[in-house]
Amino acid sequence: MNLPLFIAKRIYSDNDAQQKVSKPAIRIATAGVAVGLAVMIVSVCIVLGFKHTIRDKVIGFGSHITVANFMTVHGSEQKPIAMPDSMIKALRSVSGVKHVQRYALKQGILKTDSDFLGVAFKGIASEYDTTFIHNNMVSGNIPAFSDAESHNKIVVSKIMADMLKIKVGDKVFAYFIDNDNVRMRRFLVSGIYQTNLTQYDKAICFTDLYTAVRLNGWEHDQVSGAELTVDDFDKVDDVEDILVSKVNRTIDSYGETYSSETIQNSNPQIFSWLDLLDLNVWIILALMLCVAGFTMVSGLLIIILERTNMIGVLKAIGAKNKTIRKTFLWFAVFIIGKGMLIGNVIGLGLVLLQNYTGVVTLDPSTYYVKTVPVEINIPLIVLLNVATLFISIFVLIAPSFLVSYIHPAKSMRYE
């Protein structure tokens, strides 16, 4: 029989009305653990959801790794690179690469009767994964873009559509300037997308790969580059290392040099900003654990002082200090357990409410999303619960030694 556990259960279930001090202390300690754990769960779920949502939007425009001309990757000017079937097969054969898609960029100006806007035309073909664009479509549809012919259709962002006052089905003129030579094309607006990632929404519209290559005056097998999607984003650097050894610094049939770049290197500001969110989470976790720890310490001290007579009786009948300390630590476990149960219900309840209703909204021009994104990571939530339990018990070990200073003879007269 576990004597400390048995006594702790009896104390915890004791409804003696004379314990006027300890009951409020127990409630406060329980509330401290519950609030602390709930805040930690909500904070972690929001930060994970926000980081992954923004990361996925950036990746949607640029994939995980880009293989392009050395001068394009390490400079500011678009230079073509040959991307024949042999190179596509070589890229797909790299361990960890899931998908390869070509693209070509061309700077131009969209013009209506009332306004004009400088944009980048991103040419894509049939192999391009349009899932990201599709998930962010506001109206219209994505045409079957091709590398063999031009359909003269484009997909623009909502920001562009609002600035130019155009809608799906409208025709818009585009002007391209090369060496003082101006060329004009007329495009049909096939669809309108909105990602709320302003720096991309203001700049990129989509059209046929064939159109972008022809406007650049490149050969049929030349493009701006190839975008690679990897199986595991956490291993993107490992895949890039393989590309560096197998592909980088090789020369294409036109004398251009291949080079590669990860999405983190091409967008260092955004990913550095997202990494800073981790620091905020650690600060919140530390503060909430302190709140839970302090309330538990104060509650345990009050309970020990109020149970001084009981401690004296236990010592008088031969109970050791170690046994009594274990008794109060088991008592603390019951309080912490109840607080954790309430905290999980509150925390997960709020997260699920936000996930299914989007009740908390944000300004998309500032935060890039309309509602607060959340992501439920079960292993991480379990780890939070385990850490909260063990850290809360650990900080109570030192206060539990107070029972060692209580003497049986003096405790009998203690009130």
C-alpha cells in the first residue's frame, strides 16, 4: 500500500468546512495551472498556424528550391537557362525531390483606359502545380496554360484588378519594352486570385510559358528556371546540397551556368521574421510556467501550514519526513492534474473554435491573413502537458521540505 498516496487522496477529498484557508488556495493554484496551460496551448497553436500559413504562401509563389541561371540567382537581371527534358529528368531523379516545374518571367505594363500598372508576367505550363493558385482564387478560373501555344489569357491578383478596375472576362492591354522597342499584347482576364501576401499580389500575374518565352526573345527550350518541391521541407537544405554537387556550376548548351537557391535564401526577411516568433513563444511559455509554479508553491505552503497538526500527529506515530513530503507532493499532483484537465479543455476549445469559425480576424494588409490561423500539433501539446506536470512538481520539492521543521510537540499547540 502506498501510504503517501492514500493520505493525499483523503486530504484532497476532505470537505471539512474548517479548512477555510486552503480551499481558496487550492482553487487559485488549480486556476493558475489551468490558465497557464491554456495560454501555452493557444500560443503554440497560433504561432505554428501563422508560421506555416505564411511559409506556404511564400512557397506557393516560389516553391522550395529554384534552379536558374547563375546571374539570375546571384544578380538582379533575368537571364535564360536551358531546361531540356534531360535536365528535368536529372532534377527529378535527385533524392528528396517531389516535383519539378518550369517558369519564365517577363516584366511588362498592364494598361486600361484609366490607369496602368507595372507587373511581372510569370509564364507557366501544364506541369505547373496550380493548387496554390486554385486555393486562393476569388473569381474566374485558371486556364490550361501551355508551353506550345499562346492563349492570350492571364490570371491577375485582386489588388491588380482593383487598381485597374478590371474583372473576369475583361480584355486588358500589356506593353513590353525591350531596347527602346515597345511591343503590345492584348490579354483576356481569365481569373482573379488573392493571397494577401501583398508584395507578391502587387507584382505577379500568370500566363502561358510559351508567351513569356516568346516575349523574352528566348529559344524554345530556354526559361527563367525550374522550381523544385521537396518531400520534406525540413530537409530542403540537404536536397540543395545534392543539387550543388550535381547540378550547380554545370554549363547548358548556350554557355550559361546553372545555380540553385532555397526559398529561405531568396526571402530572408520573411523567414527571419517568422523565426522571431519562436522567441515570443518561449517567452510566453516561460511566463506561464512561472505563473503556474508560483501559484502552486504558495498553495502548497498554505496547505502545509494549515495541516500542521496533522503533520505533528503523523510524526508522533512514526511517519518520516520523506513520507510526509511525498504525501503533499501527491496532493499537489492532484491539483496540477485537475488544472491541466481544465486547461486542455479551455485551450483546445478556443483553438477548435477559431479553426472552424475564424471568429478572431486580422488586418490582411498587415498580417497577410484574414483570420488568426491555428494548427493543432498533438505531439507538441502532449509535450506541453508533460513539461507542465514535471516542472510544476519540481518547483514544489524545495517548499515540501518545510515539513522537516515542524516538531510534533509544538505542532499540537499550533492553531
